[in-house]
Amino acid sequence: MKKELSCFAIPSSAHKPHQLHPLQEWMTHEDEVKAELNEEQKSALARLTPLLLCGEQSAMLVFHNECQRLNFNQTSSLQALQQIEADEFIHEQALQRLQQWLPTPKDIRHIKRQSQIFYARLHKHSKTIKEHFMLISQLDACVCVIMSAMAQAMRHQPEMQSLFKLILEDEARHVYISRVHARSLNSHESDNNRHSDLHNQLIELLSTEKQAFNALNVNTSLLFKRIEELALKRKRA
């Protein structure tokens, strides 16, 4: 068995782990996933999965720590954030399983490092918890766009399409909850320019794997345009 990919030091379990999630069943479908992918697709996914994994691990850490902080205050947000924490854990487990089924890129350390830098910068540049969760809500919205594009590209590979659709469904809910939680925190509103920086930096990260996206028939020009539109929408809000 391959070594699991670790971008960040993450907790070993969620506060309230999922008892039942469709991804738990999906993780038993190794043979089906391998059978529906050709070698080019496997190689492309092997390069993109680490980017997604690092994102899930970063989110796991953020929501776990916030649940821990809120647990002492017993706020109304706690239950909703614990649900997100549980979602992020199962997403990470599913992507780890996928990574086990794929080849390992020769430059895996470089791919991982690029992703670590992006997410570490996100943490570093957030001056308040409120600002951080506003950024996270925007990042989750971008993840929805990415997962939608991946699901569409994998429409002839039902197992892989199912993975991206299931993550998309959860992330769409996370956008709203993170935004509501951010607005409930006492702090100055975050600077909209930081949201634009987030989108630009994400496009820069994803651009390093244009070839992998193209191998999966993901239209990167359209994908990046949709991410840019999210930035403009946020700026006008």
C-alpha cells in the first residue's frame, strides 16, 4: 500500500464522524474505478488529486480547530460546523483512497509543495477568524466550480463522476454555512481585495496542471473564467 499523502498535520478523527455517507460505499469500488479509467486519465488524476487532498486537509484542520474553540462557548454554529468537519474528513478519506489507486507522479513533492504554499498563505493572510471564514466560503464556492467541471468531464466514467458530484453537494452547503458563521463573528468586514487575491492565486495554482485538466477534457479557459466571475461577484456584493 502506498503511503498516504500528508500536506498538513491533521487530527485523527472528527468531533462527530459520519455514521453514513455515500462516499463510504464509493470507497469500496476500487475495481470499478480502475476499470473505467484509461492510463492517460489515471496519470492526470494522479496529478490533480494531491491538489484536492491538500485542500481537504487544510479545511479539516480549520473546521476541527473552530469546533474546538466553539465547544467552550456552546454557540449555535457548533452543530453545523461539526457537520462540515465530518464532511471534510470523509472527503479526505475518499481522495486518499483514490490516490492509492493511481500512479505516483515523479514530481509529487513539487505538486504537494505548491498546494501547501497556497493554503498556508490563505491562513497567514487572514487577520481575524471572521476574515478567514469569509475567505473559506469563497474558496468553497471555487471548489464547487472545480468539482462541477470535473463531474462534467467524467460524465462517461460514472464512478468518478459520482465522487465529484458527492463532494460538490457537500461543498455547496459549506459555502452558505461558512458565510453565515463568518457574519456571526464580531470583527471588521474583510477586505474584498483579499478575495480577489484568493481567486487569482487559486487560478495560478491550477494553471500549473493545465495539461492534466486537458487530458480529462476539462476546459481550463472556461474553468478559470468561472472562478474569475466569482471574484467579480464577491467584489460587487
